[in-house]
Amino acid sequence: MLRIAVVGSGPSGVYAAQTLVQQREVPGIRVDVFDRLPAPYGLVRYGVAPDHEKIKSLQGSLRTVLEDERIRFLGNVEVGGDALSTARLLELYHAVVYCVGAARDRMLGIPGEDLAGVHSATAFVSWYSGHPDAAAEAFGLPGVDAAIVVGAGNVAVDVTRILARGVPELAPTDMPQPALGALGASGVRAIHMVARRGPSQGKFTTKELRELGTLPGVDALADPAELALDPAYADPGAALPAVNRRNVEVLRGWAAAPASGGDRRIALRFFLRPVEVLGGPDGRVTGMRFERTAPDGLGGVTGTGVYEDVPAQLVLRSVGYQGVPLDGLPFDERRGTVPHAAGRVLREGRASVGEYVAGWIKRGPTGVIGTNRPCAKETASSLLQDAGALARRDRERDPLEALREAGLRPVRWPGWLAIETAEAELGRSLGRRSVKIPDWEGLLAAAGGTD
């Protein structure tokens, strides 16, 4: 029997575990799925916007996999620290598959980025999603009249939408009560979502973009003059991918539509490159300075020397993620990934049989949730090809015994189910549906202790 450890219980980790136990070539595989958090599902629980319930419903299919009797969930266990090093984990299992994602957000690298009121979109998402590591703060929302979101991807669209939504639309979600209260007390009336390139190059999907134009009491605006700077926008017959072409059509409709008189507005701005965050004498952000850009004819943009200041009391940067090194594993700092060949970890250019990667730590922060399935299958296929060599390793002892001896107390699947029950009860007490418990103490208490 092969014992496999999968580190990370998000989609890539769950898909890897599913592939391993469902294949028929190597019988008797057992998989332990580790997570640093006491709750499973990774970014599906803590990254998908709470008002996108259709996407969040993917938890149901992930749940079915984790309930397989050949798979064991071990939450509240951090791999790579003193208690459980990567080397020790490999001593306990025939093989380890790392599916640890990309936890660090990219910086803008401009003056003023350290001012109070400047945050990553990642931190904002974690806060309203109830991640237990999120800072217990309200991002100063009651004192914010205008916010700037820097970026043109779906995460930027998500945080823009959440800032613009009212409590009646958010109350039916599982958003933690403190975040819901802070957003309800928010003074935000204007949100500027800013991109350095043109509308035809946006990374958002059409469904998410279109949703911004349907929010109650919100005007979605686009400046026709800015849109016209994009050669592909001016030419409806331009050879664009289908998604980009549909995005352009949505923005063309916004530019032509009269304002509805809503009390909040979202302005999508294009061809503006951030050059400085502006601040007041109290050390808080007061706005951002942008340089107008223009297409360079090569798919990029160049600066024009024309600047514009946009007032704001909150800045959220959403310019991508980066992988984080894990102690004991090789790491490519430039790519933000672990070097690999078809999922096999490479050490000094040679495959390390028994160590594998899948998901963002393998390929970088690209693709959608579904992209993780073929990625995980490729890695699982490599592992199965190595099964003969892996089986020769002596791993008879149940690793759970060694974890307990090291002082680790995993949250097992019944503990997670107890958290679910506690969140449902919390929601009922607040007159809502299930509401997330947003802190470590509350989660562990709800789990009824640890294993």
C-alpha cells in the first residue's frame, strides 16, 4: 500500500488525491490531505467572492472527494516548520505532492505604497472571506469616500463589486458578520478600477465585467475618450479572442448609456500607469498619481509624460500573485514556482523521486479553478509511473502516530463537520444563512478540540 501526502486541500490538492485513489493501475493507495487551516477547500472557501455562490458550490464536489474512505483530511497542520519539515514528511510517506498555491501578492513598486490605507486586494479578499489570518480591521471604510483598485483581472472586479454592493445583497452570503457590518457602514461612493493598458487587454471575464453594470443603485461608467485610445476598441472587426471582444462590447455599451443617478459609481479607467501613492501629513493615503500611457504598437504601452491625480482614501492593488518558498524545497524566485518536470520536483536539474508539485506552485498563478484538474492529473501520472520505486520504501507505520508524537493535533473530518455546524448555528442566531467563523480560536473551539 502506497501512502501519499498531499499538502494543500484546495482544488489542485483535492484533484490530485482524487486521481490517485480512483486510478486502477496501482491498487491500495491511501492519501492524507494536509492543510495549515482547520478548514478545507483553499481558495474556493477563502478566495471566491461570497456573492458568487455558483462557484462556491464547487465545495460540494470537493467534499465528495474528501469523504472518500481512502482519503484522510488533516487540517491545522503546517508543513515546512519546526514540527513537521518537508524532509520529515517524506520520511513518513512514500511520496508527497505539494499543492500550496501562491500566497504572496505582487507590489506596485512605487513611492507611497507603505502609506496607511494602501492594501493588497489579497488582504481585502481574505478579510471579507473570513480567513483566520486576516487582520481584524475594517479597512477604514466608514471614512472612505473614494477607493482605487489597481488591476484589470477578476480579483480586481471582485473587490470593486464587493465595495459597491449594499448590505441587502451581501447579507444572504456567508460573509463574516464584522465584515458585513463594516461594509454596511461604508462611506464609499466612488470606486475607480484602473488599468495601465486598454480595454481589449483586460484579464477579467465578460460575466464578471457585465455584473458590475447590474448592481442596484450603482452606475458603471467608462470614458469614451479613453476607450478610443485602444486601436482594437475602435475597430469592432479587430481579430480579438472571443472574451476580449465581448468585454469591449460591454464597455462600449457603458460608454453610450446615460447615468441612472445611482448613489454609487464604478469608473473603469484605462491607459493609466500608477507612479505614486499620495499621502497627507497624517501618513494616510489621499490619492494616486497616474501617468497616461499609449499603445506602443507591440502589445504594450509607453508613458506619455501626462499625469493625473485621482483622490481616494483607500487603495487596493490587484496586480497578481507570487509563489512563496517552502523550506526544504527548491524554488525559482523569478518564476515563483518549484522547478519540476511533469510535476516531479527537480533538485539540481534531476528529478527527486517521491516529491511532486501541482497547482500554482507548479505552473504559476494562471488559469481558472478547472485548470487545476489536468494539472493535477499530469502530476499524479508522473507519481504513478514512479510507483515501483516508491513502493520499495519502508513506510509501514501510520504517519498519524508520528504527527501526534511531534505534538501536532490535526483537525480531522469530523472536526471540520463540527465547524460547519457551528457556522450554520451562528448564521441562524444572526437571522442569516451559514456565516463564517473568522478567527483561529473560534474555528478550533468549534472543531471540538483537535485529534
